[in-house]
Amino acid sequence: YGLISLVVITSLMTAGIVATLSFKTQLNQSIYLQQTQSELAAQKIDNYLQDLQQKLKYLARIKGLIDLSPEIQENLLIALTRHNKAYEFVAIFDKNGDQIAGFSSYEKIELINQKQETFFHKSFQEQQDYISEVTLDRKLNIPVVTFAFPIRNNQDQIAGVLLAKINLKFLWFILSQN
């Protein structure tokens, strides 16, 4: 009985050690897979936001954009948003902070003087690109981020600001796929 007990105890201990090592290996593999998936999702999100940002920068770099008629400006904004619903709202502001053109696929938005807003100050007065922190849109109850870029006139001077509010609802779609 002693020999049998010794063999059974040794077998159980060996099986326990093997099970523990197997569990730890599977856990480490699972953590690695989860990290890889998270990095992939983060890269997709980053690429998507960079693409939106590059399209806005391209539009903002059009020399004399601020000098075009409001109809042409609005048509450019509509063309920008036509193939991507992430642009919640896009607008052009003059040097006084007044909206001269704007477009939203969802509702008519008219922003009153924005001269005191952070995006306007950074883009117009400091002549820098502006990217806000993620905030929750009170009307739509969705996360948004704001991009703003300085616009130049025909004399290559900063004469306005291009603003875009980006709907981050697409994050849920990307995360659900991962």
C-alpha cells in the first residue's frame, strides 16, 4: 500500500505541476494575444484619425480658401464630408471668429462668434494646428474630438480657421471587430 500510495501521490503531484505550467502558458499566450489585438485596434484608430486629419489639413492648405464665396466653401465642406460620416460638423471661420460656411450631415448648426474659444485662439492667433481632448457631445451623447487648422488668404497670411468636429462613434465598430 505504501508503494502504491507513493506512486499515486507522485503521479498527482506531477499532474498538478503539469496542469499549473500548462495553465500559466495558456494565460501568457492569452495575454499576448489580447495585447496584440489591442495594439492592432489602436493602430486602426490612429490611422483612421490621421486620415481624417490629413484631409482637413489638405483643405486648409488651399491658398485663398477664405477668399472664396460662401457657396464654394460650403460645396468643398460637403465634398469633404460626403464619403465619411465621422465629420459631425465642419466650418470655416473668418478672422473675427464668425462662421462664414458650415456643413453637418445631421443637423443645421450655426456657431455664433467663436473668437474666445480655445480652438480659434490656437489656430488663428498662435497659428498652430489644434486637436482637442475627447469630449462628450451634449446634444448627441457621443464622444467627439475637435480639429482646427489655420486658413491662409491669397496673400499667404492667416485669415481664418477650418474647424471639424469628429464623431468617435466609429471606435465602437473597430473595438467590436477586435
